Amino acid sequence: MDEFNTYGKDLINLDWEGLLIKAGVTFLKIVVIILIYIMIKKLASAFITRLFLSFQEKNSISKGRAFTLESLTKNLVSYLLIFVLVVTILQTFGIQATAILAGAGIVGLAVGFGAQGLVSDVVTGFFLLLEKQLDVGDNVIVGNYSGTVEQVGLRTTQIRSGDGTLNYIPNREITTLSNQSRGDMQALVDVMISTENDIPQTLNVLQKVCDSIKKQNPLITDGPNVAGIQTLGTGTITIRIIAKTVNNEQVGIERLLRKEIKEELDRTNIKFAPSQLILAPK
């Protein structure tokens, strides 16, 4: 009972006014620190954006690559500012930065062996950018994923698939990379016709369609040309048409070729290959 009374007297004798003032001052310091952090982060982001715009104009680099490097730089600056913010707030509560750094060194040493994957992600991401293997906006194939690169970060690369799925791929897992946005792309269309048709006439008609499309479409850089007979089958001849197109336009050109070829073959009474009937076993 005496201990309880003593404890109650200690609470009553505490300098509550001083404690409240100290807590209020600490709270205001934290608010000011956070406001300064937000302001510095915005200024740094604006500065980095202007810096890379100027760098892009002077060095004639692609917009996608400039955006990729800009995004990576902003991530690095953001991580640094967050670290400084945490250290500053902890110092506000009387925790020394030297103790924090010493503790961070011990913890870093302890988890270093388990963070090899993280280090591998960062190193791989760095070389992906250094060697210009991919940029934001490129169409790529990485393993089982294909789509458009949306972001290249320190740890992961984000690829948007054709169906809208956003895939997050750890950089260390990018062991093979096919970039479809380097130079002109190839559009390829195979036309299957019946062997009953006059082959020279058919080839001539197909080439006229190709020439007409070439004149009307600036996205085609070479061709389209009738390469010739690709395969021979029972009652079927496959004729291949090849064209070179601007980046990312090959699919649209292939669709246009199929449409125009179908209309012209119907108009000239050239028969397509007969459809094959497949009977499933009972």
C-alpha cells in the first residue's frame, strides 16, 4: 500500500507542464522535418526531370531510355532521402546517428549472406541499362513473358502483357532477353491457295496487292514482296509474303495484308485452299 501511495505521489509531483511542452516541441520538430523532406523530394524530382530533359536533347538518346534512367535516379534519391528522414527523426528522440550506423553495419553484416538475391537484382538491373538492352516502351520477350516495358527499377522490371497483366520480374531472373524494338520488324503472311489456281497469275495478283499497300502505307520500310511458294501440300500451295515495318507496326501490317489479299482473291476468283475435315476417333 505504501508503495502505491509513493508511486501516486511521484505521478502528482511530475512536471506535467514541462513534459507537455517537450512533447509539443518534439511533435512540431517532426512535422517540420517531414515538411522539409516533402519539399526537398519534390525539388529533387523536378531537378532530375529537367536534368534528363536537357541530357536527352544534348545527347540525342531515346525518350524511353531517358525516362528509364530518370526513374532509376529518382528511386535512388528517394531511398537516400528516406534514410536521412528516419535518422533525423530518431535523433529528435535522442538516439544518436552513430549508434544507428553502427547497428546498421552489424545488421547488414548479419543479413548480407541472405541478401545476395537483392544484390544480384541491383547489379543485373544496372547492366541492363548500361548495355542498353531495354528501355521503357520497348516490346520484349523475357522467358515466358512478353509485352511492353513499363519500368526498370533497382530490383524488378515491369512488363505489361498484351492482355493488360502487369508482370513484376526480378532482374536476376532476366537471363535471356529478346528486344523487338531494335530496328525494323518483319511482317510475314502465308497465303494458302488451291492447286487448281493458275500459279503465275496468282503470284502476279498478290504482288499487285503488295505494291498497292506499299504506296498507301508509310509504316512499311521495305516490301511487301511475294517471296514465292513456301510449301506444297495435298491440294494446297502456301505462298509467303514478307515486309519490313517500323517498330511495333508489324502486326497491323500483317492484318492489313490479309484483308487486302482476301478481298482481291475473291474479286479475281482465285480459290483458297480447301478446308480439311478432321474426324475425331470415337
